[in-house]
Amino acid sequence: MKILIRSVLLISFVLLAIIVVASCGRSTDVIEQVYYDQEGFIVFDFNDHNTVAILYLSEFVKEIEYIPLETNSACLIGEIDKVLIDKNFIYVLDKRIANAAFVFDMEGRFIKQLGRKGEAEGEYMELGEMTLIGESQIMIYDHIRQLMVVFENLEYSYTQKIDWKSSNIQELDGYFYHNPFLAKYNDKGAGPYELFISNNESVIIESHFEYPSVRDVAYEKRNVFRFYDDSVLFIPPFYNKVFSIKGQKISPRYFLNFGDKQLPIEDTYSYEALSDALKNYGHMGDTFLENQQHVFFEASYLKPSSKYCLYNKKESVFKFSSKMINDVDSLVHFKFDNFNGDFAYGALSPVDLIAAITQKENLAKKKLDDSRLKMSETSDNPVIAVYHFVRPS
């Protein structure tokens, strides 16, 4: 009788353990697959089925490279507003404090400043944007005089005037995509639209995403335009949608579905309504990146509000979590400012990096060679972290 009771208890304990393990170790089998809606968007549903306890950076990043930026009197960075990286250089825009665009090589050595403050040819009054044009040009935008100042191979090339104020600008194949300031700030009343498409002569070809003229909120989002797979990704602020643009063709791409917590777009037209809406409704954050295998972004949804979101294209599953761990090198928290096909990148504090190096010296030395380690110890400028993506299998 005792043997029978013990056997029943043992079997019950084993079954209970299996149930507990199955419920705690949430697999992709219980995560809902994404689907297309009637408009053609791939839908990311924010619900309990797609929630996981932790996301891991190693799911889409294989290696992190740290590049300390040289510090000297000619390139003191106060605050980074934008970072761009091409095959040869790192470009840093500081529009608020230094009012300058700096160029560094891929080892972090300072090369030059693009233009300078002034009213002469190739100069600017106040910078508002920076974007790459093709493979050899970079443009800095003077939003006071509404001038696009273009440099080719780091030397001044030409200046182009536009008749409206842009907040964000992206170029691809001769088309310029503008996310303009509010219509009431435009000198010639270019109209209340989230998107202008212009040609090389700065003539507006098309306007999209009209909003009411009563809107008095000027958004300043960093992820409005991204470049991926020979197209421009357009993320209009607070629409919770991502579009793909090629030439003049605009196609639906992704839709963030927060259910009954979906942010009403009419609540974004005034500061008072927007302030309350951001507390009560879900919306995309400032981080968005995409590569061949994954889409990663941040969103605000319920409490704790910050959510890390990952879409695996191969498995067609979307999941999100309020916690994400850098298990690639366990040094500092990740920061994604932008991306290209092979890697993402972001600016980090040198103080944070040195503190992490001090705590994990052996691991850190594998990530930084002696010259970069020495530069990071003496640099006041930020460190650029380059996150190399996991290669497709």
C-alpha cells in the first residue's frame, strides 16, 4: 500500500513538474503567427499570447564593436542628435549644442567638420538634419534658411533651396522624402501633410498623410525615415504604422495593433490631448531597425510602459517583453540610433563603457584593442557601438 501511494505521488509530482516547465518555458509554438490585414500590413498584435519574459540581444546580434570618438578642441560633441555610417566614415550631428556635423574615420579618429556657421557659400546658420545621398555625398540641412548644403567626398559641392521647413529628410534614387514641420511654419504654406516627395530641383511631386490644419503639435521623432532593402521606410509619428517607399510608390509594411489601447490619431493634434494619450494608449518608440531576418523596435504599452519587440521573419512570429538582456558581451545596455543591411549602431557614454570595462576587464579587452581602449579612457566624446547582425542561416 505504501509503495502504491509513493508511486502515485511520484507520478503526480512528475506530471506537475512537466506542466510547470511547459508553462514557464514559453516557446514559439504558443506565440501567435503574424498575419496580413485587409490593407496589406503585416500585423503585430500586442496581447498575452505574444508576451515573453525576456528578450535576448543575441537573437539578432552576433557581435558588438566599440569605437571611441577622438576628443579635441575641434570636435567637442555636446549632444548627439544623429549618427550615420557609410563604408568609410562616421558622421555625427550635434544641432543643439555644437551646431555642427563632424566626420570621423572607422577607427574614431577625427577627420573634419562639414561646413561652418555663417552665411557664405557652403555655410549654415542652424543645423536641423543630416542625410546621406548616394554613395559619395552627404547633406546637412540649414532649417533657418531652408538650405540643403551638399558635400561630395567630404568637400563642399552645392546648395539647394527648398520652400518649406523639413524636420526629417531622406534621399533615394534622386527622390527626396521630407517629413515637414507644421504647415503654419512653412513660408509658402506647403500644406498640412506628414510626407512630401520632391525631385532634385526641390519641386514637390506628391504629398501624403494629410492632417487637420488645427494641429498645433510639432513632433520630433528620430525614426521617421529608415533605409532598408533598396527602399525608404517611412514611420509617420503616432500612426503605429510603417510604410515602404520606392520612387513615388508607397506600400503598407507593418501595423502595431494595440487593440482597445490603440492611440487615436485625433488625440495627437494638441499638446494637452497628446500628453494624456501617451499615458493611456500604445505607441511606437524612437527605436526601429530591420534586417533580412528580424525587425526590432521599442513600444510603449501598459506598465511597465517600455516594451522591446522582435519579429522573426523566417518563423513569422512576433513577441515582446518588458525586459531585454545584452547577453552578447554583457557590458553595457544597447542603444540603436540607426542601421544598415549588416549592422545597427548607436552612441554610448564613455563613462558607462569604462565602468563596464573596469568590472569585466578580461572580457572587455577582447572587445577593444589597446589603441581603442586607451582612446576611450581619455575621450569625452561618445563611443559608437556597432552591432553586427546574425547572418542568415
